Amino acid sequence: MDSNTMQGINPIISVNSLWKVFGKNPQTVLEEPYRNQTRADIQQELGSVVALRDVSFEVYPGETFVVMGLSGSGKSTLVRCLIGLIDTTSGEINVDGEDITNFDARNLREFRRTKMAMVFQNFGLLPHKNVLDNAAYGLEVKGINKEDRHSKAREMLDKVGLAGWENANQTELSGGMQQRVGLARALAVDPDILLMDEPFSGLDPLIRRQMREELSLLQTEIQKTIIFITHDLDEAITIGDRIAIMRDGEIIQIGTPKEIITEPANEFVREFTQGIPKTKVLDIEHVCTDPDVVFTPNDSHAVVRAKMDHAKTDYAIGVDPEAQYIGILSRDQLNTVLDSTVAIDSLIDPSILSVLPDTTLDEALSFLNDQNLPIPVVDDKNAFIGVATQPDLLKVVASDL
Ligand SMILES: Nc1ncnc2c1ncn2[C@@H]1O[C@H](COP(=O)(O)OP(=O)(O)OP(=O)(O)O)[C@@H](O)[C@H]1O
Ligand SMILES: [Mg+2]
């Protein structure tokens, strides 16, 4: 989801100027001169910890919003505030237009039963219950009868790949499987919003990657709004529609993975994101340029050759009068055919495939060819957009090394 598609859509979550201060007299921190002092100075002078400082952001329905930051930057505090587990010091948390910071205990309980569910890092399974009852637990709390909650829990266990494990105990499950039960339990209550605080960080790297991919797949099906906390960059860009980067309780930048990498708000973000391979995030559109020579099927060999000479280039892009892409013609190919009555569009190189503009550079690398020809980019209706030349592509790859 990019910023354009959000226009006209109401956010499901809107956080305005949220502060959370731990320690004595938290309100004092909101006053001058402390308000603008660094976290370290405030801690030294007042003994209070500014866990969240003037945090504002919006999350849209169906979006996966990732919050990323170093240890202690305030990520867990933020999700705990969002689900009403801890009091806020100041600011608003609007969910579906209602400010949950005003909710009483009863409202909050209802809110957590219906709107928002949390998947914890340590799975949070109940040891004396089997997999099925653990997955059904959220529904049991809601007062749903056994038959209905078991049926829903079975459906969710199936979704997360645990069909057949209903009667197993927690001790018989691997970490990844326990996390799946946690996910099934959160999904069973069918909340609009899922909060996930480093849900995969206790898992082996391989299982972790697998869970991440499964979540992405599952998300295309369930279309929940997900707030996902991580400090793993790879995880953030794989699953995040947008990423918020936190430092010392503040949000420093919010953007798509691409925006964060290509337009880092400051040196901190630049350094933070340095480990992300650009080729994984950037689309081929990023290196798309206009070709020097374009021909139509009616052009003669001589005209196209003259255009190539003039532009000092060795290829031309064929486009029909409706701007539909026809193919790419190399100078070599043009030179091998001496009979100028041969239709020029029959000389195009069929081995060069075109790609869509949202092809990542990583994917585009497999389209590179031995003839040194660029990769043509067309839209989903085959209208010509531009070309990505090999040097332009390889420059980005080299900058990753
Ligand atoms: N209950 C608390 N009492 C006092 N200080 C707290 C409390 N909870 C969190 N903090 C402080 O608030 C700051 C933010 O903590 P938080 O747990 O939100 O960080 P985090 O980004 O989730 O870190 P991690 O990546 O290690 O989980 C830290 O300095 C922490 O010490
Ligand atoms: Mg945390």
C-alpha cells in the first residue's frame, strides 16, 4: 500500500502525540523545560524514563505496519498502550474513531475481545490445555460454547498448518509450532487488528524465515490490520507495507521499505537500514529510463539504422501506434538481414522478455541477457514504459556490496 492508495481511506488506528513516561510525576516531564530535553537528561534529573515521546502515526485497514527500533526504543511500550495494557501519560489512541485511552476496564475488556488481539513473543500458551483448547482459549474467555469454539479453533489450526495436532500438549511442540498455536488463538477471535510483538524472535533463523513467509501468505488471505514489532530488518521489509523507525521513544521516520531506504530521514536511519539489500526492495521502475531509439513497424531498416547511429546506441524499442510494446531490435540483428523488404518487426529478439514495473531488482537480475540488451518494462496491458539498462541495474547491485 503506498501513500497514494491511502488517500480517501479512513485509518483504523490513529495515534496523536502519545507520551508514556515511567517513574514518579510523569506529568512533570511534559512541561517545559523537560519536554524538550533528551531522554538521558530527563532520567538523570527526574529519575523518569521517557518510553514514548510525542508519537503520532496512522494505520490503515488491511495494512501490515512494522515498528522497528533498537532495544529500549519503546516498541513494546507502544503496543502495550495500543491494547490498553498500560496507562498512557498523554495523547490519543483512536481505534475506529474511539479514543481508547478514555476506556474503563469494561470497555477495554470488550475491546480486547473483539477488536484487537495480541500474539506474544513467548507464545503465552497455557501448559495444562492441549493445542485445541489453547487455540480456542480466546473464544472460551468470550463465553462461546465448546462446540462452536472448537470448530473455529480447528479451522484456524488448519490455516496455520497444525491440523492433526489438536490433542497434543505444549511440551510436544517445537517453538515454531507453539507460535502457530498462539497465532491460531489470536485469529480465532477474528479481531480486526493483530498486534505482534517480536513473535518470531525466539525461533531458529530458518524456522523464523519460514514463519515470516507463512504470515505474509496468510495475510493475503485474511487481510487483517497487523502491527508487527521487530528489530530484524529483513523481517521488516519482507512483511511490512510501511515501517516506522523508533529511537529513544520517538518515531524518526515512517515510510514504505522503499522510501526508508531511498530517502532516509537522517543519518541514523541510513545507518540502520544499511544492511538491507536494495535489490530486494527497489522495483525496476527505480532504474527505468527512456530508450534512445523507438521504432514502429512501418519504419524502414535505413531509418532505424540511422536513428541508432545518431543516438550512438545498439538497440531500438519497437512500439505500435497504440503505444503497445512489440519487442527489442539489436543492431547486430538488423545488420544480419540485408534484404530491406523484410518487415522490421520480424527482426526483434524473441529471447528478451519484458517485465512489469513492480518487478524487484532482485527478480530482474534473472532477466539479464548475454546480448547486453536492456530489460524492457511494460505495464499489465503491455503498454511500453521504458527500459532498465544493465549498467544501471548493476550499479545498484554494486552499491549493496
Ligand atoms: N514498567 C516499566 N517501568 C519502568 N521503565 C520501563 C517499564 N517498561 C519499559 N520501561 C523502559 O522504557 C523504555 C522502552 O522499553 P520497551 O520495552 O518499550 O523497549 P523495546 O523497544 O520494546 O525494547 P526491546 O527491543 O528490548 O524489547 C526502556 O528504557 C525501558 O527500560
Ligand atoms: Mg520489546
